[in-house]
Amino acid sequence: MNTRTVVCALAALLVVASAVYGQRRSAEPAIRQIDHVMIKADDPREVFAFFTETLGLPIAWPVEERGGVVSGGVGFGNVNVEAIRFPGQKRLPSRAQLTGFGFEPSSLRTCLDELQRRGVPYGPVRPLIVTDSRGAKQTLFTNVTLLGLSDTALPVDAGLHIFLSEYSPSYVDVAGRRTRIGRELVASGGGPLGVESMREVVVGTSDIETMRARWQQLLNPARAVQGVWQVGTGPAIRIVPATENRVEELVVRVTSIGRAKAFLRADGLLAEAAPDVALDPLRAYGIKIRFVE
């Protein structure tokens, strides 16, 4: 075999290897799952107490103020729900609003590289840095807005805000926290509702075709089944037509729909006119939560 033949063969192998590598990269998900759903609230402590005391859900993290942001989280097993207030936040019509959710990336840097390769637009990296009692600075977590899916770059004025959220390992053990919450849910029988996990986050859009394509670009290689993407072991994402882009409702899986209905009715929390078993939004700060088995 002459030198030219060898060179040509090597070049062909490199082309094939490059194609295989590119296919493998494109088949890798950019994100693991939804980490937490965000509820903006006039009073996060009040909303937090509703979930933890009235509905009996585990505490993911207590209500605290960090960098001017007041936040507390509750656990639904496979995802957390955060009640939050930002500095300069405008008063909300129903005192709270389902605003969006944060994805857990396998690695923020790797994820951003992959999104850039896919042509998915995103905003600047926004670390939350605090100073401890010794004067040392620590990054607690880093967020990045997904611009094509959000209506503003920052969450304070957003009607819909979708973002990446990576915690510093020295601040939060994400997998460990999720395991703890799962154990607490099992130990409590899911609280009075019998909560097992969150099945879906339902997102409304005024332009279903455009937004479906954008979500698919982000969530590849997962494929939508009747407008629903299953994202890792967290809640699925369902896209539905709506008058505006917003999170419409949360769909929560319970052990017994009869048990959940009985509890909600006894506490005056049941949406009596709804076709399904659901929280009365008037009793839940305008937040829509539906229950299924």
C-alpha cells in the first residue's frame, strides 16, 4: 500500500469518526430534568406554609433571604417547588404566580456548549455570590436564562421564565436532597393528599408551532408524544395552546384520587366545579394544581 493510499484511508477514518462523535453528542441530553418550579409570591412565607403545613409536604429548604431574594422550597419527590420574591418585584394580582422552572444540567459548562452547538439562545451566566461570616465569597448557585423560551431575560418581571440552575456542590448535594425528600414523602404517606410525585408541568403558548420546535431543539433527543416530553426522572413537560406564554398548571400524582378529593373537600380546598380533582385556585393564591393517580 503506497503512502497516498494510507493517507486517504486515514482521512476517511477521521471523517467517519467525526460523524460518529457528532451523532453521539447530538444524542446526549443537554439537561437532566426539571430541578424546581418557581412560584413568585408577594409573601413567600405564606405560600411556603400553605404547602408545608396545610398540604403536609416535606421542606426542601427553609425560607431564607439570600442576596435580597426571599426563597423557600418544598418537595414533591421528583421535583421541588420554590416560593420566591425578588427585590423590586411588582405586586401580583393573586398574591402568587406560577412563573417557570429551572433545569438541572449535568454540567453547566457542558450544557451551554451543547446549547450553543444546537443554536439554542441563552442569556449571561448569573452566579449568586454571598459573603460568609469570615468575609470569604462563595457561589451558591448559577442560573442562565433560556431566552427563546422566556419572555424576559430576568425573572423579576417575567410572566414565563425558563432557565438552567446549577448548585455549587459545597452548598447543596442535589441528589442527596432529592433522596431525603423522597424518604420523607414515603414516611409521611405523601401527607394528607398522598402525594407520590409531580407528573407534568403544563406550559401554555400563544404560538404552538414555534414553541414546540424550540422546546424540541432544547430537549433533544427526547421526543414529544402528543405534545409531552418526558425529561429524565422529573416531571414531564406538556405544551398546550393558550392566549399567552405561561405555566398553566401542575399535575401531581397521588396514591388515591378518592383520598385526595376527600381531604380537599373537608378542608374547603376542592375546586368543586372542575371536571377533575383539583385545588381551588381561589384558596391557593391563583395556583392551579390538578391531581391524578
